[in-house]
Amino acid sequence: MPLTALHGEIRLVSVDLPSPAFEALRGATDLVMTCCEARAIPKRSVLGLPFFAHHSRGTCEYAGESELHVLAKVEILRAARAAGWVADVEVRGHTPEGQRWRADVLCERGRHRVAFEVQRSGIVLQELHARQALYRASGVRGFWLMRTHERRLRQAQPWQHETPALYLSHDRHIPDLNLNLTSFTRAALGGHLKLFPIPDQPVQLRVVAEPKRCFRCFQNFYLTRAVLVADPEIPTQLVMTPGIHPELGPQLTTLFQTLDLDAGFLVPWPQTAPFVSWPSTAPHTFRCPNCGAARSAARFGKTWLDPAQAATTWARGDVRVWERTLTLPPEYHAWLTQTTGQVWVLRPRTNKP
């Protein structure tokens, strides 16, 4: 259900036309789709939305756009214009090397250009990154609103900085931010969306681990289950690194060597005790960080990796939870965002950075 067509040399946007002008196009034989050379037929959806249909669908990839897709484009278009941006739908462009792209909605103000893409089909993430690279090469900031990959998009991803993508529900809602599409568009264009963790900003750090004592050297250490980094003002927005990440143990050991451990923790933390990552592969053994003695560990199911189930799952066994609000050192922040990733949060523009 595309929204644009050509009438001779004139480009028409169905939702911008007054109702009498759109109705006057019915029966015209010289309307051509902008996405291909097929003849365009003016139509209205069951909800009364004007659009142009392909006279013959053929192989055009835009012929099968759903009404959800079209309604989302119209909502973004109107929200962007209301925010003071020049916006248009189904805009074609190309990179300096001549590679072509087509944005669902392109918003411009001064030197800034932002493209919004509503992706309903099951696009693979590799293709998503490739299409985003075309925007980046053209100086366009792209936002992807996806109807697929819900579970992955609702978790932290290290590629969010390069390819911003959020899950879009059937009712045109962004669940992760609790925003409707209009509010999301205004926030995105207004600079209120930030990737968390934010450099040099306080976070709520929570470390979940099991205390262990080596049977050979009798030294204490901790077997890491998970590390959660949450926004102190939005506790539901968090980034979790599962204990099975092979680099997590050494990273935690280094991190807490730089922290003041005398205050702020609910449970005293022995500064000399190092951390070990949870074994993820058979035979599920871990080694003492002091003498290297091997020891077996229980095997977790996948459910314990879900932050929503953390409270009930982590209550099992002999665990310790250390929680503190602090600013992550730059080295740990960089490691966290490059390996575990970041999530989008809604922040006033006056906040740093």
C-alpha cells in the first residue's frame, strides 16, 4: 500500500491530497507507481486511508505492504512535521558511490537527515546492517522499527549504536520505551533517546555470584552468575551480562580492584577474592583462579538468562548479590558496550552527554 505515485512529472502523496483531489484521480490511466513502472490505482483502505495500489503486482517488493506499515508511515510523517521537520514518505536517495536506497519516511532540518524504516517482513539482521550502512554513507541517521526479532531487540545489543532498531508492536507502540509511535518520533528527532549505559553517568550495578573455596589451595573466589547494569531512574531498563561470558570473570576482578569497597554494598566484599565466569560448555567445569584446580558446576537452563525471571531464579542456591550505584570506569564501560551491548532509554536532552 504505497502512498506515492507520479502523475506525469508531478509526484503525488496520497495523504497530502485533499479528499476531492484524491477522488478525482480515480479512473486516471496515467498514474505510475514511484517504486516501479506499474500503473497506479487510487484506493482507500478499510480504515479510509488513501493509497496507491499496483494495477498489476508483478515482482515489486513494495506491492505487499500491509495497512499497519502504511499507518505507521503516516503517523511518523505527521509527527515529524508537527515537530518542525520537513518530512516526506517513500523517498529515494543514493550514496556518493551511487548505491540506491529508499526511506519509508525521510525527515530533514538544516543539515540533519533522519530516516525511519518500518520493517514488517522477516529481514535478517545482516541485511538490516547492510541497508543501514547505505544511510550512514549518505549522511543519514536511520531508525528501524521492527515487527520481527522481538526477543533479540528487547535485549542489549552491541550493534545498536551503528544500527538503531526497536521492536514495534501491532498497535504501533514501542514497548521498551512505553511510547506510542508519535511520541517516539518526537523523542527521536528531539534528541531524547539515548543508548544506556551512558558514559560518565551513574548506574546501578548488581553482581550475582556464588562464593567458592578451593579444595586444594583453600583460597576464596566467586563463581559469577550474572552482572546487571540498570538506569537508577529507570530500573526496568537494564543491560545484563550472563555469567557464562568467558571474559566476565577477569573483567569483574579488574573492575573491583579500582572501586572503594568500604561503603555502598549490602554485603561485605572481600577485595582479594577474584571472579570466575560460569562454565557454559561440557563438562561444565571451572578452575580456581589461584591454583587452577578444576571443579564441576551445575548447569543452568536458558530461563535464568532472562532478566524478568532473575528474582525467582537467583534465589536458588548459595548466592550473594552486591548492589551499588556508581559511575563505571571508562575501560569497563567500553568493554560492556562492545560485548554485551546497550539499550535505548528516554532521557531529557539537558542530561549529559
